[in-house]
Amino acid sequence: MDSFDFDTVVVGAGAVGLAIAATLAERGQSVLVIEAGARPGEVTTARNSEVVHAGLYYPTDSLKHRFCVEGRRLLYAFMDRTGVDYRKCGKLVVATDAAEEARLAEIHALGRANGVEGLRLLSRAECAAREPDVAATAALWSPETGIFDAHGYLLRLIAVLEDRGGMVVLRTPFVSAELSGDGFRIATGGADPATLRARRLVNAAGFWAPALAAAIEGLPARSVPRQWLAKGSYFRLTGRAPFSHLIYPVPVDGGLGVHATLDLGGAVRFGPDVDWLPEGTMPDEIDYCVDPARARAFEEAIRRYWPGLPDGRLEPDYSGVRTKLKGPGAGFFDFDIQTEARHGVPGLVNLFGIESPGLTSSLAIGAAVADALTA
């Protein structure tokens, strides 16, 4: 009989990888998470808007729809149970002309079909009553949208994992994996290279997931998708915050438009915009600096719904990058979660294209992957 060091090795200590690991550990599995970086969640999870999404925008019955709605409910319950700080502040999706009002009605209908609770279309006057500084001809109210402490969430996931005997090992990059008996022999790098044996392997490596998958012996090359990267920059507002809710325009290609989000301290940031990086850009080539010259385009977008934005109130904040499975103008793509049924390799799960709403969806994704591996 084969001897294994762990039931499951998870590659990637972002929100999704940790949610998968914690869920598996809660089901009695021995779990090791390996992470190339020096801190958990330091790439994608640390560069997001910390919004709990309600599930408005995604085609009904897509993975993004189902995991966002289920994940949002699981996330609020988890935060209540573990003490992660959050605020269910709600958001307004605002229209500024007749064409956008028609799109708003479509989003409302889609959100209701998706089972999102409490959605309501608001008139100009009703929107102004909630947010006097917002100029909108109509709005969609989403009371289930919120903001939360994403770093605190990661720490609680790690606590759940470690309480059940699991471990997170940092500065330990994945090198390769090969099939060995009814499991995997996994090579890791870093200062202390090692070889591990595991029954199951989960690739939750975010940007690096396609490259990692290509280093797994026996995985068909056709199972590794192409990847595009889209950078989104944020600017922070200096001075008084004018909003008490999140303010979103109608969506744009590649994202949800330059929206206004709050943090738990009450500060306002705007973003992200969408800047498609050249095809073939590697994750380690990404420049996360925010170009101050982008402020002009931000001001123009923001003044469509907040015409009172004073000059000179935006300062560069930070940026993040989304991994996408379709390029500019190609439309919707779903999460790609590949199990043995897709690629034919027992005990292997690859996760590709886990962009927004991946953070909100993380616990639902964790449950789905655990179901696939423990069925």
C-alpha cells in the first residue's frame, strides 16, 4: 500500500486555495498548502476592493452565478461565526441616461432570476434620497452587497485549517508533479527543496495556474487554457467621503466600471478601470504602479454619476490584475474548475480564470472542490 505525506496538497494560499484547504480539513483530510510568496494572499487577494458581491451580473446557472450567491451567504455566516469584521452597506447601480436605464432593467431581471435577495429599482428621487450627491436617472438597490476585512478572513481560514491539523508553508514554490501509484509525487523549490507524496493535488495558483498545470505529468495539453491579464487601477479620494453606500455604474467590457467603494474606516476609493496587458505578459512582469495620468479618465467617469467631484481630490492608490480566459471584447467567460471528469487525471483539480467574484465565491468553491475530491 502506498504511503502518503498528506491526503491533499493545495498550491496557492490565496482566498480560494485557503477556503478549499480549510473545507477539506474540516472533512477530516490531512492538508498542506504550499505558497511561493512570503505571505498568504499577497498577490490577488490583497489587491481587491474587499466587496462582498451579491450575484447580480452573471448568467443564470453559470458557476459565477451559483458560487457567488452561495458563497456570499456562506461568507456572511462564516464572518458572523469567526468574528471577521464586515458591514452590509448595500450598493446602488446607477444609470445616467435612457440607454443605461434599459441596461439597469436587464441587470435587475437577471439578479432576480439569480435569486439575489431584496433588489429594487429606484427612481431618480428615491436614489437622491439615499445619496444626495449622486446624479442618476434611475438606480438598482442591492442590500446584500457589503464590504469586509479580506486579510482578517484569510487569517480565520488559516486558523480553521491549522485547528484541524493542516499547514501552510510559505516561500515554497511548486516545481512539478508526476503520477505515482494512486497519488502524486510533488517537487517543491525554494531554499529547502523537497519531494512530497499526496493522494490529491489542487492547483489554485491564480495567475500561475496554467503554467503550473503544464508541469503536471499526464495532464493533456488541451486541458490548459490560454490566459489574458487585465490590470485595474484604483484612486483614493482625499477629504470627506460623500457616500454611505457603494456606487456602481452599469458594467463595461472586462469589468464593472469605475465604481466608488468604501472601506471599513469610511474612506472612499474609485476603481478599477480596465487596462488589458499585452498578450503573453507573464505574472512576474506585471507593473503594479498606478499612473497618476490616469486620474483624468477617472474624473471623467466619476463625474457621470458624481458631478460634484472637486478637482485634485484623487490620488493614486493601488492596482490589481485579473486573470481572464477570454480577451478584449470576447464577452463573458465562466470559472473553469477542471476535475477528473474533464481531464482524466484522478485526484487532480485545476482552477483557471478565478477572477471576480472569486473572493466572494471562495467558500462555495471550496465546498465544490471538496465534494469532487471526497465523493
